[in-house]
Amino acid sequence: TIGIDCVAMCVNDVLAQGAQPLFFLDYIAAGHNQPEKLAAIVKGVAAGCRQAETALIGGETAEMPDMYAPDEYDLAGFAVGIAAKDQLLTAQLPQAGDVLLGLPASGLHSNGYSLVRQILFKDHHLTLNDRPVELHGQSLAQVLLTPTRIYVQAVKPLLEQKLVKGISHITGGGFYENLPRMYNDQLQAVIDPDSWPRLPIFSYLKKLGQLTETDAFRTFNLGIGMVLAVAADQVKQVQRLLQANDEKSYL
């Protein structure tokens, strides 16, 4: 699954510029070359590329025993996308009165894991096999390794029809750092935290780590992986198109 996360972090960012991801390259460094493990990682990368309708055109593998322990590896990647210059989403496009639509996240989406490890494994000495009652039967491993969602197929038709004024990919820094990137300094977002279902893992982490609501919003996506800015009179049309691509959205 980790390869899907790597692709998602790249292609969702490209999408947030109003561009269509075209191709992806990966880089894997390891302490010891274990062909089966590397094949599994690249299989995940390929799965992510298929979801993003993006070509995996190459990569690099490096074996560096002096840099990494035998069972350690490091995965990086990048994507290139294309857009006509006049179709790029700039901070000048969203206007006062526009509506924000949130697209649901599958889980943590590759962000906040330093804090997650601190809370779960260092402070409370849990294991990946633990199944807290708050997670409704799932193990911590299952929840923490849920791959990041890739939004390309759902959002690309909206871009083609020029129905989106701004896109915010909710990554590191949560809502506070990512939302303001899509509009100018004269605007601010008004968010109703009760307008979407918060995934159980976030409530669990907040309780266990004694996090404030501000801490949670500054670190995690809290169940919203991408936010779209849409003109008020086009909201229903956008939601219909999203629904046609099996994509939920929250006002």
C-alpha cells in the first residue's frame, strides 16, 4: 500500500493546481536489496498510477548498506502534470460567497504520523495488532496503513468543465495551512466541523493524546482529504458529477 501513498501525495498536489497528472517516477533506497519486498513496493506504486490514470515511466533503485539498516527502505517519487496556462487554479479565482465542498479521506493520508507514533506507541505502548474498541474491530495496523485516496478520476471532469475555482489537498499542516493556499489574503474559510462524519481514528487520537481541536485541525485531515471551492450556483451540478463518479461530498 505504501506505493499508493507515494503516488497520491504527488498526483493530488498536481490536481490541486488544476493540472492533469501525466507520468510518475519513483526512487527506492534500501539497506539490502530484497527483490520480493521491492517488487511489492513497486506493485503499490503501479496500483496508484492506475488509479491516477498516470504512466509509471521509470525509476531508480539504490542499495546503500552504510546509510540504511538491512530491513529499512526509503521511497520517494514525483509526478509531472499538464494544464493550459489559463486553466491553472490561482489564488485570485475564489471569491467571497463561494462554497467549499469536502471530499472524504480514507484515513490519515500519510500525514501526522510522527504524532501518531508518539501517542500510540511511545506514550501508550500499544502494538499494531491492538484493536481498540473505538476502531470498531479494526486493528491499528489496518487503520494506519489504509492507503491515501487518489481524487484524479473524480475531480478531472470538474476541471475540464471549469466548475472548480480552487482545490486544497489537505496534507501536512491540516486545514490551517492548506486551505489558505487556494484563495487570496482578503478571504477566509468558514468551516462547520459538524458538517461531515469524523473518522474514528481521529477522535481516538485526539482523546488518547489529549489534543485540542486546534491541534487536531492543524495536524490531521480529520476525514476530509480534499476541499473544492465552487461558485454557489454550481454546487448542485458539481455534486451530481461527483456522485456520478461514486464520490461523496460534504458542504
